[in-house]
Amino acid sequence: MPTTVSASSLTSPLRLTFPTISQVNGKACNLTIVSMSWAKNGFPSLRTSRFRVSCAAKPQTVEKVCDIVRKQLALPAETELTPESKFSALGADSLDTVEIVMSLEEEFGINVEEESSENITTVQEAADLIEKLVQSKA
Amino acid sequence: MNFHCFQRSFSPASSSYQSPLVPVNLPSPMETHFWFVLPDQIRSSSLMNRYSELLSPCEKDHVLSMRGDQLRKSALLARALVRTTIARYVDQTNSLVDPKSLKFRKNSYGKPEVDWENADWQPAPLHFNISHTSSLIACGVTVDAQIGIDVEEKARKIKSHVLAFARRYFSSHELEHLSAITNPEIQRQEFMKLWTLKEAYVKALGRGFSAAPFNTFTIRFRPVIPKGEIRVLKDTDKKASEIIVESFDDPNILTSNWQFALMELDGSHYAAICMEKAKLVEGKEPLPLRLSVRRTIPFVEDECITGTNML
């Protein structure tokens, strides 16, 4: 049976550690020591003792970005929006891009430097930057 | 790329009225030629096809990458406008330059410019910059001076509140200026004017937005006191004022290389132009920025716009 972790409360800090070797279905299984902690703003972060795991943007982040972009550009429902969609190809001008960045800042509680916002040209790039900023806040 | 005509148009912008491009004289020092196209005036599919034939394969790909007919049309018209406009100036001999033959490249910061390498002729050092909204596409041209332009619909509504936006992105002086305006509609209009001027400045600098973040410089109207008069003019006295930019890196030094113009086009758009000042000739007065505005439908008609509403 795989070990699962569930948190019943977000208010108290939760610290769990796993042993280096555990018995799973009778077979030895190597696990590196992993601890999970809840960051101050409620976003979980995952750290290992050997290396930092950096994740590609979560699907829900990508989806939220898509929603914001759709709303800002007033895209018709039939316009396809993928992570690779370029804002400029959707008709965004620089004022739209700045407004999108502002909405993302509000939605995710982050602050985007103007230099970074120049590099946000697709949904994926926006989502990746958001994840990076959210993680560095944690 | 083929464009289908969705409605019959009886305007002159139909294939039977097409003619060669009319050549024009080069802009003089401190003069900007401002050309614009109104996409709604162009409905002929044969005209659109003619425009698309001017584009390089790369430009065609870019047009096709746009999502939606209107966006594709805008992108096509923008490239056609740049090519046909530059072509009018390039060859001052009797033979017309083919707009299709022009080559373009981007400078190290990504600003588009004409690539004269391998050209057969010695052209003047033309500079250009384009800007478009869904309803107006513009191209500004100068000789030997950096230029940036920006056009926006007057009626454009931003999603956030004007002051929230200004607090986040504009300079404190500009925020103060906007905060002092009580009428929300006027406030929104002043915001749009500031936005276009700031955009035009950054585009003229040509080094990308990170080289001049919006909150590091202020654009404002400064009263111009005519020589010999001692008069106190209000900051809002636009009739005798000039637009200036101040950089926060050193607030005591005006960023005086740049000259601005702001106008209202077609009753529906704000257009801002930022142009590098001509080098001063010893003993001579600096030249004021002159503007020559032309509405065009390339290969069909050109119209000089006089009495443009300068703001």
C-alpha cells in the first residue's frame, strides 16, 4: 500500500519525515529523506536533502492564467488557448500585456519586475514565472 | 493567402481603381511623416491579395500565426503599410522601387529597421516605427532621427482603475497629475494620452521596455514662455506648452534629446510621436518638430490631413 500524506488542517505547521528505507508490499524501497512543510502563505513547498525539486507550472496555474488572458483580451469562446499561445498572436498589445501582468499579480499575490514582464509572451511563460515567484516567496 | 470579400464595396478601394504608389519627398530634419490606414476602409479582396504579395515568407507566416480574421487583416495591413510607405521615399530617380524588394531586420534590442545591405541604391537614412489598434494602423517616418509612435483608441477602457494602474506603473508626478483630475472621463483620457506618450518614448529609445521602465521617467506638459515675455502659465495651459520627459536617474537634467507631439486622429484616436532632436547647428535656433499627416490606402489613394487636432 503506498504511503499517503494528507493534511487535515492548514493552520498548524505540519512536519513529516520519511525513513530512508521502508517496507512497501514486502519489498525494500529507497526513499530520500523528504520533509514537507506548509509555507506562511499556505502554499506547500517540497524540499529534499540533496536537491531542490523545481516543478513545471501546475495545471491549475496555467488554467488561471488562461482565464485571465481570455478575460483581458475578450476572446471569443471558440478561440483556442494553449500554454504555447502567444499573447501577441491573440491580439494583445503592450497595454493588454501590462494589464494581464497586473491581474496575475493580484490573483497570485506576487510582484513582477518590469524587466521580467518583458519576457512574458505566452501563457506558459507567465505560469512558469508565477510559480517561480510564488516559490521564492515561500 | 486568399482573402474573401464579404460585402460589395462601392468605395474607390476596389481593384479597378488601383494605381502605382505615389512617390513623395523625404521628410526634412525634425519632420515626421505620419501615415495611417483605416482597416475598415479596405474591403477589396483583390487589394488585400496584392498587399499579401508584397510580404516576405517570414512576414506571411507571422500574419498567418495571428488568431482570427481581423487580427490577420491588421497584421497584413501593418506590413503592407511599412513596405509601401518606405518604397515611396527610397528611389528619387524615375524608377519606382518595388516594395516587395525591401529587406528588414531587428536591431540588437529587437526594434525593426530597414536593412539596406545589398541594396542597389544609396538610400537616405530612413527611420520608421509602427503602431496599431484594431481600427487604425500607423507608420511614422523620419530621416536620420530615431522615432517612436503609439496610437490608441480614445475610448479605450482599461480593466483596472486608472489610479491603481498609475500607482503601479507610472511615475509619482504623473500619478499626482492624474489624481488631481476629478472628472473620471477626463482622467481616463489623460491617462490614455500619458500612456501613448510613454510608449512612444520607449519605442523611440529602441532598447526594449526594460531599458526604461515606465515608473523611471515622467512625461509632462511644461509651459513655454515666449521670448521676452514674463508670464506665469499654468501647467494645464496646453496652448503654449511643450511635452517633455524627465528621467529619474538625474531629476535635474531634462532628457532633452527627445521631442514629442500628441494629436487626436479622426476624432477617435490619440497618436503620440517621439522623435530624436536634430543636432544643433552652431548659432541656430533648434527646430520645432513638424508633422505631416497622411491617410492612405496604398495603391489607391493618399490624403493629406490638414488642421490635425494637435493636443
